[in-house]
Amino acid sequence: MDQKELDKKISDYLQYEEHPYFIDDLKQVVDSKNTEELNDRFYMDLEFGTGGLRGVIGGGYNRMNPYIIRKSTTGLANYVNKMVHGGSVAIAYDSRNFSTLFAKEAALVLCANGIKVYLFTSLRPTPVVSYTVRRMGCTAGIVVTASHNPAEYNGYKVYWSDGGQIVPPHDAAIIGEVNAVSGKIKTMDKDEALKKGLLIYTDKEIDNPYVDLVKSCSFRPDLMHSEGRNLKVVYTPLHGAGTMLVERTLGEMGINVITVPEQREPDGDFPTVKFPNPEIVSAMKLGLELAQKEKADILLGTDPDSDRLGIAVPDGDRYVLVTGNQLGVLLGDYIFSSLKEKGGLSSKSAFVKTIVTTELQRLVAMSYGVKSYDVLTGFKYIAEKIKEFEKTGENYVFGGEESYGYLVTDEVRDKDAVTAAFLTVELTLYHRSMGKSVLDRLKEIWEEFGYFEELLISRYLKGEKGKAQMTNMMSSMRSNPPAEFGGISVSFMKDYKTGETFTMETGKKEKNIDLPSSNVLQFLLQDGSMVTIRPSGTEPKIKFYVSCKAEPGQDLEISKNEVSEKLKKIEEDVDEFLG
């Protein structure tokens, strides 16, 4: 943009922003005459996408700050008031910097628009707001979080009355309302909001029934109570919101939880990790060291808003991290087998996974007679499927995605690391009671269905140039799809944007994908391997999901070597493509 336009945007923002930190933050950049930084802060408005907001904290229209929170919340308030009379919204937040401030700003804007707000007085996991929306009969919900992003980020996710993140038609309608808001934003004084009964603080009214819900997911409570004290669990919340509820739910079942002391307290700077993400080995380093020292039976790790769960388990003298796909297999296997044992499965039992999640989970579900459904990447689509089941009469029993997100009860409609941690501890205890380890059970599953392994390749492409690069990359792949990956021929390309499947051998396209349009390409290879490409919806990066398999019936080590070689060659091709 030219200097005149940039100067106007800077002037307007400084007029509308009221918080001194963010005013000073921007003024420092202006004084430094850092034109590149200023352009990045104003070349676009921080996009209120299909799930909400996520961005770097700071002053400017393309940053997370009180003005952007107020603007976005005004758009949400306008939509709520168009949809219902006397609406209400639940608000929770995690440990990130300014989360408390942003939650309060959102609450007071809603109150100023006549909408009742249930606001937690301290941080809570993301799944709790989903639960609160359903329990309190709210019109919508907000959680202030940037999930597992680095410390400089914060965000804002929106839920609708079913407890799931917003999906069509609500998402587009709310985005339209947000984009129509400009200028000064109407808000309300906190004392006035409390006096009028528009602002209501809530804590134990939700915590207690939520804890009861988590414990009700147990298939073997007697085993937990009788043998749980003999299981040693190490846990890290990675400075996030999981501590209270993970410790409490497991503790009330008699489980001895040893929390990593350096990471137990909430801290938005995440001083011990670069990325507060339990998917990453470095983030779990302190937990792994403590697990080794304590000779723990399992290590649990949750991200800052406690919707993702990572685990590590002993393998001889060392501890190995279990991938998100593998834990999903183990949880599904335990849930399906336990329901079958107790007569809880039927022809209506349903499992839901995303299109980038391992096919091994589908095979396990099918072996128990559980019908499996695929949805687009994003847990809101799993929640949407559960809502659909309420009409079809199908019975949701489990769902998950490869990025360490799992849902084991439909009373919550977003991934829930608290409940997943609880059930993971129980399945560990159960397998031990059967004379097996978690890894022993995983090996049995591989021997039955074949060895599967997945790989995620991500490349950050920040700023205006990065966005253009991702657009060009996807366009190039569509118009000129690769004939092979890692020396393995591509049989089909599925384009989830157009809903078409392209057959490489014949060159024919067939419109046969019954899912919402999404900027995703998926390549099915001749040997059953799969490569999926999608720009992230929440971060400035493009992702390549690779899944390879070996047929059952051969030695497991041979299978692992075979799959490892396939993954290596495909990764080399992807690296070359990314430059």
C-alpha cells in the first residue's frame, strides 16, 4: 500500500484503540520507521475466519489487540441479536498473554449489546466452554486462546449453541457482520454490567458437573479405584490451562499424578518451551526427564488450552512419544472393545475421523462393526457430524484427528484433552492388568492390520508474500498434478475444493466428494500411501500429510523399514517441491 493509505490506517487505529500498551506498541514501530513491519500490521485486517481469530499480539489491524476483539465481538453480537431475543454467551480463556483482558473486552461488548455473558474468573480448558454452552443453553461461546502457537500469538474461537465451533451458515454470516463493523466500538462498564445482571461470573457451577462427566466416561471405575494408586503418571500442562482439571479428575479416581514443577504454573511467555505443543519432542523434554527419573508408567502432556493430548510410554529403558494417529488408534480400540464387552455397540455405532487421519483407525473401527465417517480437517466438522447423528439416530462413540485431538463424549463438542487424558490412563491401567503394555497392544494391532506410519511436513510462509506463495503452490498442483511421490505412481487426485476426483490413468474427473468445499488436495498412490496438501486455516503455513503402510503378515521390523524408506523418499520429493 502507498504511504498515504498506511498513514491513514495508523492514524485511525490509534484513534480507536484505548489500551495504552497497544498504543505504545504501535507508536514504537512508527518511531523506528520500520516500513516493512508497519505494512505487515496494516496490509490487511486480521481475518475473522471460519473459526474466529488468530494472530500475533500487538497494535494494528492485522494483530490481536483490544480493538480487534471489540470489533469482532460487535459483529458476533449483531448476529446473535438477529438470531435470537435475549441471547447469552459463555466465555473462557487460557494462560496466554492478554487472554484475561481480551475475554473481559469481549464480555463487556456483548453486555453493551444486551447479551448475557457467563464469564469464568480464571483460566479454563477449551472443552469447558463447549460444555458450558450446552449445559447453560447459551446461544454462542467464545474461548480466548491461540492453542499451541508460539507465545507471541493469541486468538479467539467462536462456538454456536450446539457446543461446536461455528460452521455454515453461521460462520459466513458472522464474518459478514464482523467485516461490516468499523470506527469506535460500543462497550459497557463492568460494574454496570454486573448490576444489570448481564455479566455473570461462573466457576464451580460448571467445574463440578464437568468433572462428573469426565469420570462418567470410565469403563472400569472399579479398576481405577482399586489399582490406580499403583500407576505412576507424570503430567505437564506446558504452562497452560489443564492443571486443575487433569489433576482433579485423575486424583478423584485415586491416580497418583506427578506434575512437572517447572511447567505447572500458567505463563503466557512459555519460558521452558519454544512451541507449547505436545506434538513436539522439545516441548515434552522436561516431562520425559521427570518420567525417566520417576520410572513413570505414562507421561501426559496438554497444550495451553488443554484440547490436545500427547503421551509418552516406556519402551525398555527409554520413553517413546506416541503419535496422534497412534493414540487415536489405541483410544478407539479400547473404547470399541470395552463397549463390545459391555454390549454397548450396535449397528448405529459411529466413529468420525478427519481426511488426514490414519486409515488404520478406520480398519480398527470396522473390525468391531463400527461405521466410520470422514470429515474435513478441523474438529468443528466432527461436531457437525455429531449434530447430524441426532437426526439420523446414529450413536457417536468416538472421534479424533491426527493432530492429537480426541473426543470421547458427545456432551462436549470439541476436542477434549482432559477426558482423553483420563481415558488414556484407564486404558494403560487396563492393558497392564492384562499383562501388556500400551506398546504391546499397539504392536498387536499392527500385526493384525499392517504397519502404518505418518509424517507431517510444514513450511511457514509468513506475511503477504507467503500468502501469495501458498496460493500459487496450490494452483500449480491443481493444474499440473505430480505423476508420482517417492517413486510411487499417483492413481487419483482428490480436489476437495471442486469436489472432484481426477483419475491419473484416464485423465477423467468425477464429482463424487460429498463434503464442503475446502482448499485441500489429496493424492492416493498405487500402494495405498496417501499425500494430502492444505494451507493451514489457523497459521501462516502449508502442510503436507503423508501416510504410508505395509501389508500385514510380515515381520514388524521389516514392515517398519519398508515404510520408513517410503516416507523418506516422499519427503525428499516434497522438500524439492517446496524449494
